[in-house]
Amino acid sequence: MFADTVLMIRPDSFGYNHQTAASNSFQHSSKLSSDELRNAAIKESEKLRQTLVDNDIKVLYMHQQSGINLPDAVFPNNWFTTHTDGTIILYPMCSPSRREEYNSKIIDYLSYNFDVGQIIDLRDYAMKEQYLEGTGSLVFDTKNKIVFAADSIRTNPNLVEKISEHCSMQSCNIAFLDDAHQQIYHTNVCLSVGNGFIVVAEDNIADEAGKIKLNNLLAETETEVLKITRNQLNNFCGNILQLQNSKKEPVLAMSTKAYQSFEPSQIKQLEKHTAIIHSGIPHIEATGGGSVRCMLAEIFLKPKYLN
């Protein structure tokens, strides 16, 4: 199942986060002034929002809390997820600055407008130095009931197991390494599950055992595997998100940088399964170290009020 509704946060205080850069090699400081960078990020966010709306994807466009410096608030998928059984899960973030992104007004809004049965709050695990960062850490394959998770400081294996048990899925933990042979900070940079396909950065898997483990698991599914190179991973070809429009037609969202980094043959391979849309977010990618998938929190809850 894929979402037809996403939540986005307007990046009102976007900037370079020194705390998260320690474990995110995709982040780079900007030569722009703080105001210039923030305004550029806001324009990119609003353009992405319009691209989604133009392609019949519902967007809940929210503001972050006022008066707080939240450079990574543009990535709401990390601090909460929603599920078809009416559950909202709140996650323990690795960076103290990112723990401030929790916004009770957003949870209240979702609870008022959608059927929410329970809220599972895992945030206290951060005090035990056990972290899990939403659909940054977890990539769900709901059709085949698999939760993929890349080993990193931000993805605690015990919490992965806790979520997989709640969702009645099996977990698949794989180690992915960047060009400096460091663990890649989030799973959703390495792997994306789509409508009949999976994109995976096989070259970045740490060892042969991990490759065999993943390939054996995928062989049990009816999933077409599209392998991306190290360079394509660095250009966020793995950080893409399968959605669906109101007619339940598949729509794959990605950045323009990612789109241009796929080979023409790979685009044709993807287009067998889904329409593709893209929007340019160069400043958010370069300074924030995340791409389109990171900017979209899927809403799987059932609306209380139908238009």
C-alpha cells in the first residue's frame, strides 16, 4: 500500500546542522548567508509541494514551531510515522536538536482529522542512547511484509524488531557503507520499495554476506530489482518515494538531481511500474543531507471527514 497523502514542513529555520553532520556524510556547509539559504530552501519546498499537488497527491503543508531553531524540521518523516491500523509512532532521534522537532500541534491535527487508535511514544529510548528515526531508519515493504533497516547509530536493532513485531513484518538488517567506509546514516538513502520494484545500492552493502542475505530475500518476492551505483546513491537515487494519486495510480517522487542521475534505461525500467515526478531541491540536498523522500511523511490514517 502506498500513500496518497503526505505531510511536509515549511523549512522556516533551515540551515546546516553541526550535530547531525557527524553521522551524515551527505551534509555540506553552504556559502550562502543564513537568510539566503533559508529562503532558497523555502522556495524549493514550496515548488515540491506544488509538483505533488499538480500530480494529484494531497499535501498537508505545516509550519514548524515558531521561535525555535530547527534546521532539519524539513524532514518530518524521521520523528513520526502513521499506519493503516490507526497508529501513530513517535521516534527517539539521535541528535538532541532534532528531538525538538516533535510538534504536539501536528499530532493533535492528525488526531482531530483522522482516525487515530493509539499513539506509541518511543522517544524516551533516546535517554538510553537507543535511536530509531522513522522512515529514515525503516523502509517498509507492506506487500511482502518486510522492514528493511541499515545498521547505523541512528537505527537501533532492538527498536527495529519492536516495530517489525508491531507491524507483523519480518526485519532485514543490512550494513551499508559510504565512500569513506562509514555506515550510511539512513536506510532510505540506500533502498526504496516501489510498485513492483525495489531500488537498492548493492555496491554499498558492507560485505558479501549482506548481499547474499538481501538477494535471497528479494528472490522470494515478485519484485523487480533495480541496482544503483555508488555515484547514483550519492546523488540520492535511493531517496525516492512511491506514492499514489486519488485514482490509486502509482506516482514516484524524486529530486531532479536523482532523476537526472538515473540512466535512461533505468528510467524506462521504472516507468514500466509507475509515473515519475521530480522537483529540484539542490540546497536542501546539499546542506540538509537528505532528499525528497526525507521531506515527505506519509499519512496512512483514515480521514474522519471526506470532502
